[in-house]
Amino acid sequence: MPKYLCMQRSLPGGGGEKPSPAQMQEMYAKFAAWQRKFKQNLVDMGGKLGDGRLVTTESTADGPFVEVKELVGGYMIVSAESLEEAIEVARECPGLVRPGSGVEVIEIHSP
């Protein structure tokens, strides 16, 4: 079954308000239900991105680059029969698609 990389991305002008503790509890409950529903599709739940550095053939570059973690909030890998099915899995994930952010779903081609 094909695999898809899902990257949570910040959108221009995004941000939004921080959820309250009660809203967070509700989101966690919805997230657990989503995980149960799509258990067969979830290959790697991924996570947030940390510090990194660009490596080139010249040297390890630590220059004035936009850091990926500023553009990508996190990632996960899902398996699905089609891009449309992978989009459905990502779209239903609580908290992933919300005001100020979206998810980019990309098929992973294996050799």
C-alpha cells in the first residue's frame, strides 16, 4: 500500500488563539478516537521538528536560512490506497487542519 508524508504547515497570517485546558482535553479525546478509527493507516505518528542544520558538499552550513521547523510544525506518515484516502485521514485528524495551519500530503515513492 502506498505511503504518504503529511506535513503540518503554518499558513501566512496564521496563529490563532491558544486553546483552553478544557478545549485541549476535548481535542485529546477526539484525537484518541481518530487514532482508533485510522489505526490501519498510521505508519509513523511523527512529531514536532527540533533543531537541525543544512549539510552540503562544502561544509555544514549554519547560515541565514529559514528553518524548516518554522514552516513545518510536524509530520506523520500514513498508508492509504490513494492520495484522496490519505487526505481524508489527515483532514480528520483533530488539531491538524485548523485556522492558521494546514497539512500537505505527499506520496512517498520507494525505489
